[in-house]
Amino acid sequence: MKIESKWTIADELLKEAFDKLEIDEKYYPVFCKRAIRCLNEIAANYEPEQDDIDSCLELSSEYMNIYVGQIEAGLSELWASTYAEYKISCDVDESAHETYNLVRDVQGQDKADEELSVFARYLSDDPRFIENYLEFFERYMSVKETNEYLSLYDSLIEKGKSAIYAKEYALHRFEEIDPDFCDLYASKYEECVNKGLDEEKAYIIATAYEDLFEEYWPEDDNVLGIEGNKAYITGFEYAIVNDMDSPHYFAREYEKEAIARLFPEAKDPPLKVKGKYNDLVKRLYPIK
């Protein structure tokens, strides 16, 4: 938006404020432009007072400390100026996302990704942090969460867990506060990947597995409930692996077949009515 420059700031005030920053003289024109623009923005409809000028000099000094840090880290003028504007009032994470989105809209995805890579190196010189920050950026994981993830991941590896398990558990921990359910999810995910399933199918199955136990967590002495859950997820996994249209429907029929066979003496056996997949379930049970 074009700002009409009705007001200016005395050179001696600009120079005095700039000298306090102790940054390269080459940035003086940027500081002056930013301070005068700020004054004309806030005093668009009235004559500015000294308090307005002081406020603009203070804000512009804060802006310059951020801006210069970005420029000297190797970031572009567009990234540096945008990030500095946001960072005055927002945290690092929101500022980075807003800046990334603007650069992407103006200069394209490749340029935005290139800038983000430089920004990650500005945040930390730890290669592991940089790699994970870039990977998790689209998930809106914060700088703090990225560091927490790395700490939890390392602790799980030290306990003998696999890299697959440690990654999925540590990521899931941000969504699920109960460690038991994180373990359910990560264990099932790891099992699926080790069977050769792709990540998408592993995620679907592991999520269903966790949801099943979260909703129907069986009591320790509830053998029927435990076996029912095991059978359901076995059937669900088969349906997902084989791209069946109704995985939950198939899983329920598989569960009913399992209960009927494992507990034939049970009153009112669940499998009384022939279902859509009844014949297939009978041929498959138990799935090898």
C-alpha cells in the first residue's frame, strides 16, 4: 500500500537513533525510510507529536536489528523486510510462516523453500535441527517443538527403540499426551512398515489401532474384549492392504467370526446373520 509522505523526521534525530544500533552505515538509508514510513502510517490524519516520532524511531530500531540479522544470514531483501515487520509483533514461528507464504506467493515455491533453508541455518547450526525443522515446517511445528522432538527421539533411541518407532512416537507425542497410546501407535506403525507397507497405509492402520484401543480399551481380565480388538485390527489391516472398499465393515465381520470361533459357548454369538464378507472371512480366518 502506498503511503503518502506528509511528515519527515529531523536528520539529527534519525542519526542519533541509528548510531545507537551499532550496525553498518550502509543500512542507514533503510532505517530512515522505515522510520519515516512508520511516522506517516500512524499520523496519517493528524500532525505528529514528539511521542509519535520517538515511538517510530524505537520501532524502526527494533526492525533494523531483525532485518540486518536476516540480511547478514544470507536471506533476501523480500524475506528480511517481511520477516522483520512480522517479528516486531509476532513470535519466530508465526513470522517465519507468514514470510514463507508471502515469498512463495511472490517468487514461487522453489524460492520460498530456498529461503526457508537459509532461515533454518540462521536459527541453528545443528544439522539435525535444520533437517527436522525443514521437514516439520509444513506441520507448523515450532522451533521449541522441533527441539523437544529431537530430545525425545534421542531418549527413545538410547532405550533401544528403532528409528522408525522413535520418530513416530516422538511426533505423535505432540498430539497424544498418554504415552501408552503413543506406544500403541508407534509400535503398530513400525510393524506395518517392517511388513513392507507404505507410509500412508501404515499411518491408516496404526491410527485405527490406537483409536480402537482408546475407545474400547479392554479390562485386564476381559479376554473377549482383548481378542475382539486383536481380531478387528487384523481384519482392518487385511482390508487396507488389499484396498477393500469397506475396511471397517470387513473388520467388524472378521471380529465377529473370531469371537464366534474362540468363544462358541458364549450366549448369543455375534455371528448369526450372514454379512457381506461372510464367505471371505470364513476362508481367511485366521489370516496367516
